[in-house]
Amino acid sequence: MSATGDAAIHRALGLTDDEAADIVEILGRPANHLELAMYAVMWSEHCSYKSSRIHLKRLPTEGEAVLVGPGENAGVVDVGDGIAAAIRIESHNHPSFIEPAQGAATGVGGILRDIFTMGARPIAIMDPLRFGPLDDDRSRWVAEGVVAGISSYGNSVGVPNVGGEAVFDACYAGNPLVNVLCLGVLPTERLVLGAATGVGNLAVLLGSSTGRDGIGGVSVLASAGFDEGSEDLRPSVQVGDPFEEKRLIEACLTLLDAGLVVGIQDLGGAGLTCATSETASRGGVGMDVDVNAVPRREEGMEPFEVMTSESQERMLAIVTPDDLDEVMRLCERWEVAATVIGRVTDGGRLRILDGFDGDVLADVPASSLHDAAPLYDRPRGEPADRAERAGRDPGVPDPGECGAVLLDGLCDPSWIYRQYDHQLFLNTVEAPGGDAAVLRLKHPTTGVDTGRGLALTTDGNHRWCAVDPRGGAAATVAESVVNLACVGARPLALVNCLNFGNPEHPEVMWQLSEAIDGMGDACRALGIPIVGGNVSLYNETDGRDIDPTPVVGLLGLVDELDRRPPGVGLVEGGRVLLLGHRSPRSLAGSAWAASVGAAGDGVLDPLDLDEVAALAAALRAVVASGWASGVHDVSTGGLGGALAEMAVASGVGVRVEGVDGPAELFAEAPGRVVLCVAPEHVESVSDTAESGGVPVADLGVAGGDRAVVEGLVDLSLDEATAAWRDRLPAALDAPTTSA
């Protein structure tokens, strides 16, 4: 194949002129079409993180329990008893806007493969979702399709969905966010990395055949913003088959248990190009790949199509020649196709061949695809109106309007959760809808219950980050820690999904840099390592960037799971206590501020991470002691929202007093928790909190059929319940259920 210097080709593939020149320097010659296509997908923003890597280096990634940190398919931490947990979060934002059901479904498929690639069995999925407003037809269509796609794939493959988030906001109308987290467990000795070693070993492609669906896929879609012609990119969205994925999971774990795999890598973004170059580069070896040996489901596919297709349900396993027959036998047992497509070589070159003894179609250093992408320190600049916005205090609602404000903010996401099966494996202790999910920790090989639990939460708040990306990201981490404490869990490790706009806009890069520093500061202060993550940029449509939306997934451990967590609710006659500070000064970044057109205005309340750590420690002790009959953190909707949600979730009213006006009622600064406590336990809870330096206030009592905040709110429980229960199903034209 002749080399070409035609600039139209590399530009059409998304490479800049400077990047094309870098490729020429690496190769010592002009690249041919196949080579350019391989560099284009591997050097894309989605695969290379070329605009974010210099900032990500500032995050804390080490910890006593960390076995595998960032850079592999998933982070892995030691959770004791010879068990490790693998965790990963990814985005499938752009494909899900173009083709919601398949985009979201294949996002689930990809994250599952990231987990079992490490040798772990996936045990839980969470999905933080963000869509445009419910009164927008397109946004509702996207939301329904995304939920259907997640449901169809996750339920079919047999992994429970234990929670997430559902946010509806105008900033996502042209660019929804579909983030998916997966957790898996493995015996520590089964841990395997995505590296090819051993010259002469074989590269075996497992799973589905390769088609034209997903050519370029997320590697291209997620590396540019949307415009009016974006819907024409539907063929770039992958098509998933959850039943093939289930067979692939079982086959791969069987091969790993039998010790038949030297290294393994899933085929996600950039397809075969990524899997072959990354495994070779990590192992310090080369690889010859016979492009003709790759099973195809469409005729006439060109080599560049085969190498860049992101067809789903495929894995690349490195095996020794001596083990090949047994690998083939076990794959046949699980009805998974297995084909030798490559050989490990020395010298570090990735060669694509037309038959193992045929012509060389591409010849590049494997490491140049994997870790030699350009590194951009893009210009950063504060938004021009930041100081002006900071000086505009959003104010507070009129006391007489507080009841209506509270009703307007109530929304139950359970319609979404009802589409998912959360009880697969029968390990789910705390179901979707609480502050965090809890699963029994069982040994992945023997099934023996350890008596401990794993807790998971996903959190993000674009409104905080629109006001202050650094402070908002730190507050998001703090909220996650408190959410885990609500179920009695201490944090172990964090993963992040950094969703931002166009990195070519200086204010977007400033937002990203600030958010990374805020997250890093909070994690260092709270002793939490960041073991992996994902950066999703170019979330813009027609030049309008989304609000900065860093999402975190936090994994925690319940040391003694001898009872269910209290859950979000009230008990008749229980005292209602507030743990944490009582001096909010601003409604900046609150849901109320956004509802009155003041999103982004004002200054966030200061965040004291020492106070957050003290609150979390005290709360864990209270939950472990069994003194709380209900618990809920103060977050979206503030103290008023927390009280109302506890009331409608349990069907028990509440009457509180002494709330210092609308500011205390609706402020959303993290570090506060509402408890429902039997009268005989109030003293024990107060002593525990105060001994840790955590303020305690007795606000009132649970009971009756009204939600009352003296001087501010007086609602019937039926009215509040109807608003909470019916808003989302009514907007989506879905049936409601009783509370």
C-alpha cells in the first residue's frame, strides 16, 4: 500500500496537521491510510486524554489497599479475606444522544468488560444520568431510550443495577450524560493485567464477529461536539448483544481460573487497534496481526474498518501455544468463538498483515499508539463574567412561598429504578433510592458470606460546579463520603467521570483544571485514593457547553453487616435530629437558585473537610449501634427536601421547629444529616456526635399526616407524596405506583 501525503485524509480522520507531522516523525515516512486511521482513533480525545493528562497527574492515586490504580481497565482494591474489588466508571454520552437505547446498552456492555478483564465477576451497576428538562420532547425521548437500553442489557446479562442518579436540566438538552459504573469482586490471586508477554505467544480474539457498526465509535463521537448533522453518525454507534456478553463473561472467568491466560484486554474504544497496541506496549513487546483472520459479519470490509470497528462483546486474550487447544475447548463449551489473529513478537512493533506470511499493511511502534499521543496544555481562563456572577447573591425565597418551592422540587426516581433488576445474585441489602447501595460481601469463589458489606454511591452536582468548579468538586466528594456513612460504610476508593464541554474553550479547561484540584484536595484531606476514571470532553451542541459535571463513584466497606442500614424514612414518635453545622449563608448552587434563573450566581458556603470527616465518623458509629431508625443526608433541596423525602418514603409525617428561615431550609452545603431516633436513644446519639465535635440539634418529632416546618411549610402528606411520586411518571407518560 502506497504512502500518502494527502492532508484531506488525516483531517477527515480527525488528526490535525501537527499531529500528522508527529506521525511522520515517529515512522520516518508518511503514514498510509490504515496507519492514519489507527493513529486517529488512538490519539482521539476519548482514547488518549491528550487535553487532560497533565491535570490528572495531580490527583492522589495511592493507598494502602490499592492493588491497581489508574491506567488499567479498572481500579482494584484489597477488601480483605483474600478478596479484591474492581471498580470502573465510564461515559457513553455522545452515542446515547444519537441512538439512546443502543448507546446506553453498549455503555453497560463496555463497563462490564472492563471489570471481568481484571478477573473480577461483575456484581453491581450504577448509572448517573443527566438529561434535558422534562418538558422537552427530545429530552424525554432520550431519557426513555437510555433507561430502556440500560435495562435491556443489564437485566439480560444478569448484573443488578443498584442505583445512580437522574438529573433533568436545560444545560443537558443538547448533550445528555450517560455515565455507568460497575463493581466486581475477585479472589486476589485471579487478578490479571492487560499486558502481552512471551515472544511466540498467541493473540486470540474471543466473542462476536467484527462488523461495521461502531467504526470509530466512541473514539470519534466523543472527540467532537454536536451540530445539526450529528444524527447522521448513527452507524458509528455500536450494537450490543447481552447474551453474547454473558457467555463471554463465563468463558473468560473460566479461562482465568484455569490459568490459561497470560494477559487479557477488552475491545472498547478504538477496537482491535487499541487492544493489540495496548497489550503489546504494556508488555514491552510487539505483535503481528493477521487482519484476514479476524471473523467478520459483513462482506467487503477494508483493513482500516476491521482495525477500528468497535463492535461489541469481544476480548483479546494472550495465551501460550501449549494452552491453545484447552482454550479452544473451554470457549467451545461456553459457545464463544475463539480465533488466533496474532502473535507476540520482540522489537515493539505492531504490524498488520495480509495473512501471516503476506504483505505488511501497517507497521508502527505499538507504544506510539498507546502512550505517545500529543500532550496538550490548552489555554485556561476564568469565565469573563465570573466576578460579576459571584457578586450577584441569589437571595432567598419568601417565607410564604416555601411550601410551593418544596413541592416543586420533589421527584422520585423510582420509575427509572423499576426498569432494572436490583436483586440479581440476592446480595442487595440496601436497594436503589437510599443514600448509598449496600451489597453483601461474599467470597467470589466459595460464595461464603464474610459478614461484611460493600457500599456504593455515585454523586455529582453541576449547579455547585457552575458557581465554583473547585469548591463544587470538593463538595461532591464530601457528599459521597456522607452518603456512605449513612449506611455505616467507610470509604475505600474513588473513581471519577469528568464530564465537561469543549476543551478548545479556555473557560472549559479552567473548569476542568479547577475541578480536578478540588477533587484532589478533598480526597487527600479525607484519605481516599482515586483508582481510575474517565474524562468526557466536547460535551457541547452548537457551541453551547454543558455545565461542568464531575461525577464521582465511591466504594466503601461496612465492617460488620449485622443489620440493614436505617434507610430513608421516619418512624411514628421518633425524634428528628440534625447532625452537622447550622450556619448556611447562601443558596448559591441550590436547586432553588436554578429554578429562579440564578444558576451560577453567588458564592458557595465554605466547606470544612475536617467537619465532614468528623460527621462521617460519628454517623458510622450511630448506624453501627442501631440507634437510628431513619437517616438521610442534606443535599438537593436542602433540609426541607431531606425532611419531605423521609416523610413521603415512609408515609409518616413530621413536625419541626427552630429552622432559621428559608436559607437554612433550602441551602444544600454538604456536611449535614437528618436522623430519626427513638426517644430512648437520643442521649446516646447526642453523646456520640458531640464527643466527636459534631453539633446536634433536636428539631422535632415524626408522626401525623402533615409535613410541617413551623413558620415556613405546612403540607399534607398526601399532597407531598403525590408530587414526589407522580412527577416523573407523568412527564414520561408512564404508570405510577403507590408510595
